[in-house]
Amino acid sequence: ATEEDHRDRDDDVRFDTFSFYVMGDVPYTLKEERLLPAQLKDMSSSGGGGGDHDPTSSNAAFAIHVGDIFRANRYDCAREQYSFILDIVRDHSDLPLLVIPGDNEWAGECEGPSADTQRRRWSDHFEDVEDHWADESDVPSKVRRQRKRRENFAFVHQGVLFLSINMVKGKEPGYERRLDDNAAWIDEWMGEYFDLRGEGDGDGNGKGRRRSGSARIRAIFVFGHSPFPGSFFTEVLAARYSRLLSSLEAPTFYIHGNGHEYEIERTFADEYKGSGRRWRDYFRMQVDRGGYAPPIRVTVRGETEEALSEPFYEEDEHQSVMGRIVKVDRRGGLYSNR
């Protein structure tokens, strides 16, 4: 990250409310290939509930697909299938949609093409996919990609830091390097905004401060395909940053797919790994398989007078408010015809 990558550094700025969508593990079947365009159009609509897209009334800014864009044993990672999914995304989403690698299309699970061929096909189609919406949204211009691992992206929107890391499930040859690159990407962006020097406890996990001259970060979202290995999140996120982010009251989320069932947990609400610490504002969230349920909608509450005047609470059993400023909406949960 460079100095010019980051825009607003003014403490007086009050951010607006905005939303984004997360989906994953779709499409796996012919039926889901027909469903995906409808889901994308639905996300693009003003309230996420259907109708024509009205960009003046919608606060949805972008969408994330957390990987597994097809079933590996159905298409054997044919180049045409990567192209087919890319065409669906471009043709039917009005929102910038960023895609994260999943096991099925990236990690060598197909029997035909080599693992290197699968990764090259993924990169050819989905690296920089956000540029397709550059004329309609300011989000693509904010996105930065890791030089060593361009499938990983990061950007800041309305005072919220968004990061993706390649967390395909499995231990492909060289997977340790992948995890090291993921950790370096997190460290790079955390170091851009937070000063870890000073009040540390010997392991780099200081109470920390906002770095002088940097933009204010009020929440952090990390995206990946799977929650494995779990030790990565303990050793990289919790051990290095829990005290810092707790002291700054910045809720932190890891959102992923792979498990095909909706889950939310406070992974570090209890003492973790003998550290004597708890991290109550860290949440792990697993999205439903996309053919089973609609994409989740995540809303981050703004700070303007208008935003604060609007109610912000759980309106039904499908919604959860976490970290004070984040609302997650399952939007009806499982489809009745699952």
C-alpha cells in the first residue's frame, strides 16, 4: 500500500451507511446456473428484494463471491466454464463483484488440467474482475492487489478496511508459502493504518494506536474461502492484533464459505491458546451454499446525523447486529425448495 492509495484522512469526516453482499459455493448444478443471474439481479436492486436497479436509492456498494464457482467433478475445470461464470457475473450484476479462489477451481481438485493450469485459468478470468464496473462505481479504483499473490485484494470504503486472503482448504505443495503471503498481506495493510510500536507485550501485539496521518478505520472485514487452518487465525489475527483492535473498538469479521451452512461464532470470546485474552469483537461467519439461500447482506452503520437517526436493530430472526455498527441479514434464510 502506498501513500496515494488511501484517500480520506480527515478526522472530521462522518461516514455514510452502506451495504455489501456475500455469496459462495455457487453454481454447482444446472439449476443453480439459472439461479445465479437472478441472485445477481436481486443484489443489484435497490433494497435487495427485487425490482429495477435504482442507484440513487441503493446503498449497496459491491459484492463478494468467496469461491467455488462450480463443482470440480462436473466440469473438470474446463476453460469454457471459467468463461461461462465470468460472463454471468458481468452480464447480470450492476454491483462490482470481486471473486476469491475456491478449492474446486483453484486448488487442483479437477482430475484433468494440472493445478498450475487451473490457477492460470482462474487468474486469466478473475484477477481484476472489478475493472468491468470502473465506469459505474468508485470501488474498483480503490482496489489494490498483492504483488506476489494477485488473487488477494484490499481496499477501504467508508472507513472500513476490506481484505481478501487465499484460504482454499487443503495442503497443496507450497501451501505454507501461501499462508505466509496471506499473513504478509494482512500485516501490510494493518501497518498502513495502525502503529504497533510502543505499548507492546513482546509479541508485536501492542495496545496500539492509529498511525499518524492515516485514515480512520472503524471496522475490518477479511474474506477467504475456508476457515482452515484454524491456527492461522489464532496466530496471525488474534495473537498480533486482538489487543490493538479491541482498544480501538474496531469490530473484525472473517467471512468465508466452504461449509455450505450458515454459521456465526465469536471464535475468541473465551480465552484462546493460553493467552489469558479474549477478543469479543471478532466474528467468524460462514455463508450458506448459494444454491440453498440468497446472498447475505451486510450493512455498516454510518455516522452522519441522518444515519444515526435511522433505526439500527434486528428487525426479524434473520438479522443479527454485531460489533455495534454491523448488521447481517440472511434475507429469509434457506430457500423453501432446497
